[in-house]
Amino acid sequence: MSHRALTKMLLSTLVASVVVGTTPASADGALPYTDAAVTGSIGLCDVHGHNVLSGRITDTPFVWLAVGSSAAGASYDKPGRTAFLVAYQPRQGVAPGDWSGFQLAAASRYSNPAHPMSQSTPGSSSLRDFLGRYPATWDGLVELRLVLSGPDLAPRTSSYDATDLRITGQTWQVVRGGTGPCTAGTATSTAALLHLPGSEGTPRPGAVASPPPLRVKPVRQQTGGSSATSPGAAALPAARSTTSRSTGFGTGLLVGAALPVLGGLVLLLRRRRRTT
């Protein structure tokens, strides 16, 4: 093989390695975990009925309305049905069912069983309230779950709609989910029905922050199990679930693998010149 042909072949290998290494992943691919209990997504809405995909962790409440994409289903679609929004702390090496959770708003009664809803109040929690207890230590990620309940029913933790956020500094941005029919029904917080202090009225809409850039992270293996959640406590045990195994590679790994190819090209060309 001539010097020119050999050089062309090795350079093609190097370029292919770098191109593969820098190919961006999808938003869903950026998640390093899979929660098999998730049946749909949660739409996040402001006071005007518009979807909100980013904001500040200090906004109180976090969002005005959370709406599920999955119907309530048997037993949980009866009169008196309720839904509440819980934030969970993903932890590397721990099954989603064992993550720690924090209830962001009181349970809400909602009108449309096809789209369960949880409404906040001016006194509901901000994301900072959650993060102060359970920091987003795994790639800045937070999983939101919409948990359903009803009269004489335990909260349903075997399946739920979920949306994932990434925390960057003082802002949050949706990584997966986040959009939904904000006007598909109505919801009223039980805190407002009981006229609890700080629960009535409409909050001033918070300013929506510019979305922080998403960066591809290596995907790690995860496993799962099953448990229960209590709606009455501020810090909630999570609902267990199973997960699928997945793997992935970051850009740095593939680019690093390409560098020895370049070094080998230089060394090989030097040897060929000495023998000719």
C-alpha cells in the first residue's frame, strides 16, 4: 500500500471516530436513568394556561398547574378524586422506588378524569424548598411525579405521569415532558377549599428564565424495585418501580480513543520513510 493510500485510510478512521463522538443525543437520551413506572408526562402551566418549560427555582409556587397526560383509570376516576405533585431526587446507583420525595403542593380535586391536575396556591413550595432538603446531585436532575388518590384510596404509586427537570444554578429547565393541555379541565387545591393561610388568591407570575444549555452526559446502569408514598408528609418515600438497563458514551471518551489513532499514523509514516 502506498504512503498516500495508507495516510488516507488512517485519516478517514480518525475523522469517523471524532464525528461519532460529537454527535448530539436527544433530550430523552440525556437522562441517565429509566423509570418503568412512568406512564405519561406532566404538563407544567402558568397562571394564564400556557406551558412553562423553564423558570427560577425561587418562584413560589414552582408552577401554577400540573396536568397529566394519562387518564386516572378505574377507582381513581370517581368523585372526590385528587392529585398532587411530588419532586423526587434521582440518586446514582439507587432504584427510582428508593429516591426521596417532597410534596410541592397540597392535593387538588380536579374536574376531568382524562387529565388529572394538581393546582398550587400562593403558599405552595418552590423548587428551592425541595432542593434545600434533597439537592440535585445526579447531573442536576429532578423527577416530578403526579400521584393520584381519592376517597378511601391509598395514593397510587405503582404508576404515574412524570416530567424531568435539570437544575442549573438558580434556574430549572424541562429535559423530558413538560407540555400538556393546561385548559383540559379545572383543579382546586384542598388547601384553598379549607381556607388555609396563604392558600387563596393568584400569585404574581414569575419571570421565566432563559433555558440553560443541555449537555450530553454518560448514561449509567440502573435497576429498580417497588414501594409506597404517603401524601400527608412533606418528605415522602418514593414509589418503587423497575427500570431497564442502558449504556452510553460521552463525547470525551470517543475523542480520546481517536487520539492514539493519530499518534499511530505519525509513527507508521516515519517507519515507512526509513525503510524506503
